[in-house]
Amino acid sequence: MSIENLKVHDPFADDVGDTQPKNYVHIRIQQRNGRKTLTTVQGLSKEYSPKALLKAFKKEYACNGTIIEDKELGEVIQLQGDHRTKVFEFLTDKDKEKMGKYALKKDQIKIHGF
């Protein structure tokens, strides 16, 4: 007879059963000076063109932006202003005009910020 409650499980240990790592798209906000903020999008797979997404974001949200090359993170899209929820909705939209069949699932995106 085995008592299940006495088994020790460390909640902070890495889960060995999950063999496939989750690749998330991270949407973050960074504080600049004063009330100015930057929205960053990182972790997009290679099938998405950062230049095309940046062009669509700039047109859709009437803001400026750039693509930053990072050694560890790869290409990071930076947008001026707080556009976290708008970018999330854009990337998960199944509409033909926007992402269409390339839309991401909602559980593939993590939104960070204050």
C-alpha cells in the first residue's frame, strides 16, 4: 500500500516529463523616460518576417518602430508606446486581412509588464 501524500515533489524543479520545450512569443513593455514606453516583441519563429510585421504594426497603430538584432534573443521588434494588447490581438487574429492562417494560438504568447 502506497500513501500518495507523503511523496516529496519540488514545485520549483524542472518538470522532466515535458520533453518538448515551449517556444513562446514574449510581448513586453519597457519604461523609457517620463511617460514614454517601448513595446517589444521577441521569440517569433523563422516563418514570420519581422520587417513585414513591423510595417503592419506601424501602419495599424500609427507609431514608429524598429528591429533590433540581439545575439541571444534574435530579432526583436520595438514599437513606440504601449501596444501590448493590440499586438496580442493582431497576432492571434484569424482574419484574412491580418494574420490569417499564420495566426498564433493564445497560449503561445506571454504578455509581460507592469
